[in-house]
Amino acid sequence: MTEPRFSLSIVIPAWNGWQLTECCLRSLAEHTPGDGFQVILADNGSTDGTAEAAPALGRSLFGDRFVHHRLEQNLGFAKACNAGARASSADLLLFLNNDTTVTENWLPPLLDALKSDPRMAGVGPLLLFPDDRSVRSDRVQHLGIATSANMEFRHLYEYFPRSHPAVMKQRKLRVVTAAALLMPAALFKAENGFFEGFVNGMEDVDLCCRINRRGGHFSVIPESVVIHSAHGTEGRFDHESANLRLLRSRCRDAGEDLCDLILADGFEPGFTPWLDLIVRLPESRTRELDREFSDADETVLRDLLEREPLWDTGYKALVRRLEAQARPAEAAPVAYLRTLLCPGPDAYRDCERVLRQAGSASMADRYKALLANVRRVLADRNALARKTQALAEFTRHPAMRAALRNRFA
């Protein structure tokens, strides 16, 4: 596309999932005013009717600002995005997953933030899980990707309430997701776009690491909110292990920023008994909450857990109160959320028990299997010793080293 020239191209890679794509397009039309942008649907050879439905809907919503860029087969995320970018003539590119819906005033904060800092390579919105009446409704799906020892990547503060102060804070990041990413087209093209050796995973991490090595950084702008159902594409994680190996061969040192990020927000690193890295409350804060509020009533506990989502004792106390009142259906979501934010054998046991009381046998069986696996891992002391040694070798941050020592104190 060379005419007309737009200031922004929104590139949406899609393979099937037309209902998701339709919702995404309609939300863009509703919440993105003006005509200075175009929408490029990079259709990865969809077989579900996308090819027939997309052009008509796109033209009705955006007129000639809509491009249905049809690929003959499913080439994957990277190739679809790169093809969409080549079809653009805009100064800015915004990559957007088809399983997202944008909200009111989502775009101006992104544009303003990108212009505010010459070293800002790209920005993304706060991504929230949809309000589907599940335990994760309206909670954080993506607030940036934090890096830790041995190139482990994790979504920062995933499952936190959206109102938490740490969620509403803008911070400098090494890595953000390409599920919703705004960046200059010239920079994307200078980096030759997404590396096409990845298969539906780690393409965004690889691109961010390359840009970060040259001094660029990223940020998530919490004033911009986009809803992300997550995992909307079939086979999303089929190549996870191979993608991680490829990433480690291409980006040998992505650095560590997890500890600095969480310490700045009043949290600290910790380890589960099986040595998975977690984010936790400082011991002093945990003792304070335990002393003052562990006997609090239900309303106080629920309010505190919104403000202190890493307070393990609070979840346990609330579950016990709800169980004592024969309310297992209400206790089960609390127990489940505890396993996500404060994982541990005790949390898993409580969750299995409450799920059975609530009649969720299949979910309870999953936690029973998870507990059995935890017991096997903890019984293999040699394997734990090897993992400890590996962590000690890779971990450089003093707070991480202290957390590792405390685990075995």
C-alpha cells in the first residue's frame, strides 16, 4: 500500500477464530475515532469463513482503510505480522491480536507515551482478562514481561486486581508482548521485523531483546486498557520448548530486571519448595497482616486481598470462613486464586478439598495430580540439589541469592 498514507497501521494477524476477529474489529471501529489509521487483517489462510466475512465487515466499518491481506496458508504469527507490516505505508505500526477488544480512549495514551521519550522503542496497553465471571475476571493478563535468571520470562503481576497501585504504575521494561504493541515502523523494519524461525511464540521477546541491546526500552501504559481473552489461537503452545531453545541461542543474555521491578513496588523474590521463582510479600509485611487481620471477618478479608493480593494467610483464612458457613461454591474461587498467586503444597491441598466440596471433581483431580507430582519432585533430593546449584550459578541479583539462601535456612 502506498496510497493513501496513514499515520498508523493496525496489523491484526489471524488464523480462524472469526468470532474473535469480528469482536476485535467492531471494538476498533467503536473506540478509535478519526480516519488517520488503517486496519490490516493478516489472514493466515483461515478456513472458517474469515476470508468471506472479513472483507465485507471491514469495508462497512472502515471503508477503504481496511485491507484484507490474505495469505494462502497458515504461516504463523511472525510471517503474518511481517506481511502485514510490508502492506503498510504508515509511520507507526500497532500489532494487535485478534482475541483482543479495545476500550474507550485506548489509543491516545499510547501515542502520547511513544512521543514523550526518544528512547522509547514501543509501548503497549494494560491487558486485562475479560469479565467472564471467572476468578480472573478484570484482572491483569499483561503488564510487561519481566526477566530473571537463566532467561526465564514471566508476565509481571499477572492476576493482580486492576486497581492495585503496582498495576497503575508506568515503568521501564525490557520486554513487552506483541499481543498489543505500538512502535515506529522504521524501527521495526530496521530490525527486519519478527524473526520467522519462531513458531507462534517468543517472536516478541526476541524482537524486544534485539532492540534492548541497542539501548531501546519499552513500557506498558496503564491508562490504555485492552481486554485480552488469551490463548485464542489453536495450538498456541505446541512449539513452546523449541521456541525457548531458539530464543536462548539468539539472545544469550536478556539481563535480569524482575527483582529490581518488584523491589521497587514493595515485594521481594521467593521460591516454592520445588524451587520455582515467585513474587511474595516481605516477611515483615506478612507478619503484620497475620497479626492484625487473620481473624478478620469476610468483608475485611476480601477488601485486604484486593489491596494485598500476595497475602497467603488471608486467602487461607477466607476459605476457612466460607467452608465453616457451608459455602464451598464461594470458597472454591478464593482457593483457586490462592494457588495462582501464592502457590504451595498447602494451597494446592486446600484447593483440591474445596473443589470437591463444590462438586468440581475434574478440577479437584487436576490438583490431586499436581500434588502427587510435587511430592515426587520434593522426594528427589538429588534433582533439587542440582536445581539449587544451577540457580546459584545463574542468579546474580543479591535479592535472588538471599531468597535462595532463605529457602534452605
